[in-house]
Amino acid sequence: MPETLLEVRNLTVNLKLGNRQDVTAVDGVSFSLKRGETLGIVGESGCGKTLTASAVIGLLPPYTGYIAGGEILFEGEDLTKKTARQMRAVRGAKISMIFQDPMSSLNPVYRIGTQMREALRVHRDVTAKEAREISAEMLRKVGIPLPETRLREYPHQLSGGQRQRVMIAMSLLSNPSLLIADEPTSSLDVTIQAQILDLIRALRDEMGMSVMLITHDMGVVAGNADKVMVMYAGKVVEYGTVEEIFTNPLHPYTQRLIGSIPRLDMDVEYLSTIEGMVPPLGQMPKGCRFCARCPLHTGACQEQPPPPFRIGEHVTFCRRANPDFRPPP
Amino acid sequence: MAETVLTVSGLKKYFPITVSGRGLYREKRVLKALDGVSFTIRKGETLGLVGESGCGKSTLAKIIMRLLPVTDGQIVYGDTDVTRLSTKQLRPLRRRVQMIFQDPYASLNPRETVRELLAAPLESMELGEPRERTVKIHKALDSIGLDTSFLEKYPHEMSGGQRQRIAVARAMISKPDLVVCDEPVSALDVSVRGQILNLMKRLQREQGLSYLFISHDFGNVRYLCDRVAVMYLGRIVEEGTKQDIFDRAVHPYTKALLSANPVPDIRQQGKRVMLRGDTAGAVYIPSGCAFRTRCPHATEGCSKGGGRLLTPLKRADGDTHSSACPRYPAL
């Protein structure tokens, strides 16, 4: 049994909105991640998936986002208790992150080599020559041809897929134990997406790291994650192994999210859809947050937040998932 | 055979660009965004156009709309050749071909209300008296599932899905024969995509219109399209019915695209055809078959020939399944 690398308990993230009252964007999120495992976090925009990851790496939007409660236990230490200075020793060294758009996360006016050297020197004492050798080796590892030439080039001289490879190489320089990939392939073409996802998986196995894969694409999750956490409006609605989530989804939101994707292998007349919209932040209903869009909801769903329903490790927050549930007459 | 609403033949669009240097030392090249594209769309039919970024999909949409001048080739709406028509001559024909863009945040004027947005096409095309226009606007709103309370709303007061519904209604209000849809759901959230695709399918059934549906998502294409054309670097490399493309694709590029598409099903994580590298870019297009630099089956012979679309199969129902693969039918 591999040991647990990261355990998040009851994490709550608030956002400050000018003069108005703070809103809760991530509400009581708990999950754990073992070494060498990939956790897929799925949800639509605004569901809190990126904020959850930003809280783990300590990159919440400055002055607006803050952790209002809960614990983030990473290798046994609570990251929420660390000072900004202490977090800098963790970020980039033990936890790295790659973002959706590689062009805006690379600095356009510095050469690739300069940027990689900077990332390396923050955590390790190396000479310029050593830095160049380590960087070139890492670029080769992520499948970039002629790495020595690439080091002298600028980001605009690379294609989108190559830039994302550079980002991955940079994030792996310090041999992190956790890689957070926030929509790493959403701005790339499908053939390049397949290459990048394969690369992340291969590097995870080779280096024994854990991956948090954040995406809105159920297809990406199905092919790449071991565990899946589905989020909706700031809360976890379902958590389980990838097999459980795709063969026996228990939450109506998960079921419809899977059902609303057009299939490649069959013709369908009409797609199942989720009518309505996500409730806006700060105006969350007191009961189940999916209630207003859920075809199965009952009176109890509107009044009380749903209790967890567990089958082994598979958890869902839906009353109707429990076969013992009887709607009141 | 149903009448055709759009025929394009031998479309070419070249952009002269400077690849390096300045003044006397600059090196000029030609970017071939489209290099001989031909197809027809029949009444009531949806043609899906798939390909990766930079393959010329959006350029093609703009050319068909006559938003960009064409380098060579012919565009025919119904039976009217519009390739060389002046803007003024084109005006009465605009009603017949409309467009939906990818991003409804950018395509709707933020300073106009829904009423103004929907009235604009009627006014500029001089369709109906003012009173009839109001009726038409109400009908259009109703058909996209929004009520009249939306009439005085501005785009920023609506969600992405509602905005895209308005863009759909605006394209449909002049009762066009053909709607060119350039990635109409890519900017939307997953749960909303289904709503818009369902809406587009329903409106097509009700009004008998045709779509040119441009997308990089094969799932969406399978759902909405009757025929599919696959583009690579400015050329169509395979074209056929939905079944031809999804169940019996012959071109290696189509096969690779299909296998790279993530499937939301853990029982079907099959072996992927992993392509080497990325597209060559439309400035330095490889000779012969443009795909040969990434193709797992390329041989020396693939560098020869023009890479034109070949039609290996012609069936009794008039549909054709064509592939530009130089090694067909060996593969």
C-alpha cells in the first residue's frame, strides 16, 4: 500500500469581493492522494477546481483569496500553517504546477535556457554550465529534439506543444513529489494533447510522483486518472476510483456530465443536457447545490445539504444515491 | 438528388508574408492557407469540417462568407456565382448565408440589447415592416427557448450559453439556407455545449437549413453532421459520409485524429496512434502529401504527386468517399 502524500481535510477558500461580504468559493473539500497516483479533478468553470489546487501550492490570488479553514497535510506537514517564506521552499521544489496556456506562463523576452536556469537556481546551488546541462537533459527527457539549440531560443520560436513540454521540463527540474497540472492540454490540438498526456503519465511512473490533473474534459480523466473528484459549485459531489466513476456514477451531476458528451462510437438522437445554470457565488442554496438543476430532487434536498453516502472508498453527496432513501410522501 | 446550397471549387487563399529580415533583406514567402478546396453542401444537410488549428478551417469560413477575398477558385450560393460580386451586389444574397462565431462574448455588441441585436439583420436586409419585425424577433426568441424578458437585456447580463443562443437566433432570423458555424460550442462549458448542439439540431429539422459545421471535436461532429471533411494544411485529405469517416476511415491522418480524441469511457481506452511532432505550418508545406512528415506509413513515394483528393469509391446513392492518401488502397 503506497503511503499517502497529500491529505486535504475540509478545505475552505474564501474570496474577498471589494466592499461586499466575502464569498466561499471552495467549501469543505476533502481528499487524499497517494504516492505515484493521479487524481483527476473535474468540473465546469467556476466550480473551484483551480482554487483548490492553488490553495495546495500556496498560489491563491493575492489579496483576494485566502484559506478560511481546513488542513492541507503534505508529507505530514500542514501547509496552511506555513509562512510565505516557508512555502517558497516547498513550491517549485516539492510541489510544481503547470498551467493551461504555456505562452502566458513563459516569459516572452527571455531565452528558454535563462528561464530554466532561474528556476533551477532558486532551489539548488549550481553553476551556469551545470544548469545548462541539467536543463538540456530535462528537455531531452520530455521529448524535445535538439535541446541545446532550444535552450538558446525564445518561447515564440516554439510551437504550442513544444512550449508545454518546456513548461513540464521546468516544473520537473527539482524532482517534485507532486505535479499539479491545471488544464495542461486545453489549449492544444488533440494529437498534441495525446502526446502531452502520455508524457505526463510516463514521467509520473518514471519519477514516482503524484499528479493532480485538473480538467473539464471527462475523456481526459477517463484515460489518465486513478482517482476522480467531481466538483460542483465549490463542493465535492462525488469521489472514487476512475472505474467506479465511469461504470457506476452515483451523483446525477456526474451521470449527466458523462451523458452530455457526444460519443465517437455511436449515433445519438439528442444529447442529455443539464438545464439551468450554476448558482452564482454568494447565493448558494442552503440545501444541495445541484438541486435546482436535478431531475431527482425532493423537498429534503432543498432544505438540508446532502449527507455523504459511501460504498467503500466511493463517496457521493446525494440523498437519492442511497437505496435506503425514501422520499417523504 | 437534393438541390445544393453551396458549392466551392478549387478554393485557394495565399497570404504573402515576411518570414525574416527587414527592408531589402527580408525573405518573403507565401502562406498557403487554402490550397485547392472543393465541396458541396446540399439542402438540409450538415457538412462537418474537422482539422487541427492552423489547417485553414476558419479561413475557409471567412472566404465562404466573402469576408476575405479569394486568391483563386469559385464560390457558388445555390446557383449564383458570388466569387466576383461587389459588396453591393452581394447584399441581397447575404440573407441566404449566415454565420455563428466561436465566442459569443466577442461576437455580440456589448452596447446593444437583445432586441437591437436581433433587429439588426432584419433592418440591414430590409426584411418586413417594423411590426412584422417585432413578431419575428419574438418568434426567434421563442425558438431558442428564451422568453421576452430577455429583450431588454445586454450581453453581459446573460450567461455564455444564453449569449450563444442569441447568436444562433441572430443567424437564423433572416431564414438563411446555410449557416456557417465556426467552432460554435468550443468556448462554452461542457454541460451547456449539449444544450446548444441540441438546439442547432432541432432548428435544422424545423427549418430545413444546412450547416457547415467547423470543429476540432469529433464527438460534436458525429452528433450533428451527415458528411465530414477532414482538413490538413489547407487541403481536404478525406471526405465521406459520417459512417465512412467514423467507421471506415482510410486516411492515416483521420485515423490518428480519431484515436487521439479522448473518450469518456474507461472500457475503450484503446491503443493510440501517436503522431510524431506537430503540423509543419502552412508556410513550409511538405511536397507531395503534406502529411507525410508525421505519417506512420509514409514511404519515399509519398513526396511525389500533388496531394490532391482522390475518389476511390463511388457508391450507388451518389455519395462518395474520397481520400488523398497516396498509398491508398494499399493501406
